[in-house]
Amino acid sequence: MEVVSHAQKVYGVETCLHLICTNNPTDKIDQALKEARACGNQNILALRGDPAQGQKDWVPCAGGLCFASDLVKHIRQTHGDYFGIGVAGYPEAHPESTCSDQDLKFLKAKIDAGADFIVTQLFFDVPLFLNWVQKCRAIGIDCPILPGLMPIQSYGGFVKNTAGLSVPSWIRDGVEAVKHDDQAVREFGVEVGIHMTKELIADGVPGIHFYTFNLEKSTRLILEGADLLSSTSTSFELSHTQQEHPSSIAVSAGPKGSNLGPQKKCRPWRYSFDPRRRSETVRPIFWNNKPKSYISRTESWAHFPSVALPVSLSVTAQATDKEEEEQRKPCWSPRPRSDSGSYIGQHASPFFNSPPSLPPSSSPSLSPSPSSSTISLPLSSTSVSTCPSITAEPNFSSFLPYGGLDCYGTGLKYSTSQEADANWGVIKTPKDLQSVFARYCRGETLTLPWCDQGLSLPPLGPTDSPSADNSYLRERLSELASLGGYLPVNAQPALEAVKSEDKVFGWGPKGGEVYQKDYLELFISPDRLDTLIRGIQCHNGSSRTEDGKDPITFGALNQAGELYTNMSEEDSTNILNWGIFPTLGPESSANIESVKDRDPTARSTRTDVATVIDLQSFKAWKDEAFCLWDQWSKCYPDGSDSRQVLEEVGQHWYLMFFFRNAHGQDSERGGLLDLFEEECQ
């Protein structure tokens, strides 16, 4: 159950829980179903199970159920239609069955008890399976039937698992011919899998279930060879009235709606199947590359941040192609204004009860952190008829404090110097540390203590993504890390009306446009911080945004809690990522039809806010970030060069974020990295 819960909540992978009658009294089954619902699982594979260990024949346990059909009935009686229930089917009859007709009778009983779909036992004879499906249909079984395929991984495993099964001679002879070469057996197994998969898909099966036995490589090669992984780039329509989600990579489909291939992201971050998070639409950007930690540290929250924006109608005049392209540019600004309110919640937390220490008097004079416990997310719009008009209504959620630093996923993965060196490289000098971060920025190192995944940027080199011109950011971030005094951990470029189908930056329903502000987060040495803040102040002093804000907003905290920021209390939360999408729900239809009577070019859109900067959350992230420096340093002996280098950063440096309030064409191509232009040359 722990695996199911983690897959659902953290990785956003929909699971199908296998539940058996063997050694499971009904009270134990009820507890498992209760836990499954709590973590958002809605799919059960109901099985009788094999005989208990040490027993030749199957017998029910005390207080247990006798047959899979009884288990299906029990689930339906106690949980109604909440669960999608699958049962096992046997194209070549169950080992205990006396005849195939009796076996089909038992299968029909499971469907009549309330099962939704069938997953078959493994087979290699495709025509035999298809004939068996016809027999199922003939007796009234009309639910989806998923064929079960087992990639051939070894000669011994093949012989064991095919005992008593019909195996075409070309498959058996092919395995025999290479049985002394394990690699050749696996390669032939992939060929067999591709052939069977294509044959089954051509016949119209609703999905395929692979028995991987925890060996995913062959299955992935089969999917690639059968051209099924190409569906990962397929976009799916998402309703704005019900948040949908990506499904796992493929291959098993059920009545609750999996498809061959995952769905497109509905947010820049991975969806969680935790039912309490179904209303969650907004997250702070700081945990972008460490989502497991964010999920764990917010596990105890009763509600989650959301922004509710009403549907808007836009009316556009007939335009030329060039004018139409110009009209696709956003005409609203997410820059906060104090006279327009939309709120994503209240944040009462011990982390935030006391204002931080003021910076030393020798440092630049900056405003202290806001002490308010309310997270405000104001929105504004400009009066342009060709674009959506956004009016934000207040939306309140009550949050509990962020969880402690002992939550799952918050700590360092490694505890020894050997493990740390193997994953991030040997660190003896500051230059070595700079190289670690430079490699991460280039995509050569996949993780850092603060990042469980790579930066959300196009890879270096050729790419077919429309956003490929942003790949230069990797090289510039790498150059910045190599300078000394700067260690980047999070970044995103400014985007203007990028299609929601974009392979790198796209999210949300098909036909939408996504936007984001230029953002950079890094660890910075005290001397570099002083110089950078003065440079930002000079830049801000020479220009202002349309609504009178500083062009660049920043915040910096060290381990001791000394804060530098130019964020005011009303600006303590700022939007960084948002999208404008066509509405799909019925509530927009009536409104837009009345407008279309007057202007046929009218269209209905909505704006989704996805990622924000929140100063209060930054403080919680700061604690975690510097704790990781401490844990990393303790992988090495006291007094060692490695430990001294890491302790210097963790104890004296600052964690800093900054972003441009302009976006898209309003933001220079180099963006925030232009602040370091002279140093990089």
C-alpha cells in the first residue's frame, strides 16, 4: 500500500491495486480498500490468489472470501461504483478448471458481480486469444478485455512460464536457437513482443497489460518498436470544470480511462492523485525540481492553494494573418496591484510568526519581510477588447504549517562520501563545486541535493521544440556557475504565448497559450550579493514597469535568516507561470452563444495560474535548502577539504531568487542573465 500511495501522491501515476482473497479476512480487505481510497486509488484487480504458502490446494481463511466473484461483490457492496474493478481471465483456462466452458462460466460470474474489465493471464498464441475473446462475447461478456503479454527475459523463465501453454513453433524454435546467449534471448523476446503487440493493436484491443517482473527495459523497447510511445506527444483535452491528470506510461487500460501513452500535463508540475489535492491549482516555484519534498511537507494540509478566475469572452475584429498573430499576444499583466484582490489562502505558521533579522547596517537598506499571515495574489488586466478581461474573485483556503525537515524526500539521498562523490563528483576546492553546478546546468548531471530532476529547459544541441531558442540559457547558466560566487539551482526563461502543445514548456489543454516570467534562483556569496543588489537597484532606478513596480524583484536569505528584499507587503506573492486556454465546459456555451449572435469571431477563454513566488514559502524552502548543505558536508570527515568547502557555502552564503516583472516581448532576450554580462565576458 505504501508503494501505491507514493506512486499516486508524489509521482502522479495512476495505480491498480492487486487485492487477493488468500490469507485476507474481510476486515483486512476493508482496511486495504479504505487506505486505497485515502490515497486516491480508484482501480482494483480482484483475484482469488494462489494457495497459501505450504498448501497444495486453495482454502479460504477464517473470516475470508472463497472466490474472486465474492471479492468483487464485497467491493461493490461496501464502496458502490467508486472503484474500477478488474478480474483475471484465462484464454487457455485456469489450471484448476476442468473444461474451458466452466472457466468461461466463472468469468461471467465475476463480471455479473460487478467487475468492469478483464486482464488475461500471459499467452503467446494471438489467434487463440482472439478466438477466446469471441467466446466471451458470445456468452454476454462485453467489458474491455486486456491481453496480458510477458516479454521473454531468459530461457529458464520462458520454459517455466509457458508450461502447459500453446506457443507458436516460430517462437519456441527461436528461443531454443539462442538459449545459451542471454542477450540474444532478450533481443528475440523484444522482437516477439513487437510482433504480438502490433497484431493485437491491429485487431482493436483496448489496451495491453505487460508482465514486466520489475524489468522495464524490454517493455519499453517493445513499445518503441510498436510505435506506441509516439502517443506521449499526443495532447488531450482537459475540462476546466474538473481537473484531469496524466496517466502512467501505458499499456494497461481500464474503465476509469487510461490510454496508450500518458496524457499531457495539466500544470507545469506533476499532478497528484491525492483526492485532497483535486482543487490544487497553484504551487510555489521553489520546489519545482524537488516535488517529492513539497508533497511530503504539505501532506498534513487540509486545503491547498488555488486561484479561481471566471470565464472571459473576447471579441476580435476580422484581421489579416499578421494582425491575428499580434492579437495572440497577451493584453493583461499579472503584475500585482493593491486595488485588485484575488487570494490563494491564509498561511498561519510557526515558521512565519517572527519577522526576520534585519540586515547589517553596512548592507543596502531594504524593506523587511511582510509579517502578514495572508497570501495575497492580486491580478490586473488592461482594457483591450481583443483579449480576455480578467476579474479575480477572492478564493480562501486554510493551510497548516509546512512539515518539518524530516519528511520523506526532504533530506539528502546519500550519507557517505563514496556515494556523494559517485553522483556529484569529488569536491576538494571551490572550483570543484562550481564544476558540479555547471554540469547540472548543462544537463550532464541529472540531480543536485536541491534538485531531483533537471532544469525545465531545452537540451543543448538540436531540438524540434519551438522553444529551442531558449537552449542557450543552459550554456549561460553554466558560465555563471563557473565564475565563482554563483551556484544556480532553478531557472526559467520569459515566455510569450507559447503553444500549450510545446514539448518543453507546454501544459494545459490543447489550443492554449502559456506565459512565464524570467526567473533565476541561486546560492550567492556575500560579496557577490552586495554587488548584485546594487546593480539591481541601479537598474530599477533607471526604469519602471507600467504599473510603477520595480522591473526586477528579488529576495535573499542566509541560514541565520537575514533577509534582503525589495518586495512590499502587498507584493509578497507574485505570479510566475500562467496560461490562457479555450473553455470546454458547458457553462461557457450559453454566454458565448449570445455574444456570437452579435459577432461570430467571439471566443471563450479562461486564465489558469500555475506557479507563484511566495515570500513565506521561500522562508520554508530556505530552511530545507541550507539543511541540505549541512547534510552534504557531513558526508565527509571533520576538517577535510571537502567538508570545509561545503560548510563555507552552507554557513555564510545566501539563497537568492529574482525575477523580471516584464515578460515575453517586454523582457530582453538575455533576461536576468544580462545582469552578469560583464563578469561572464
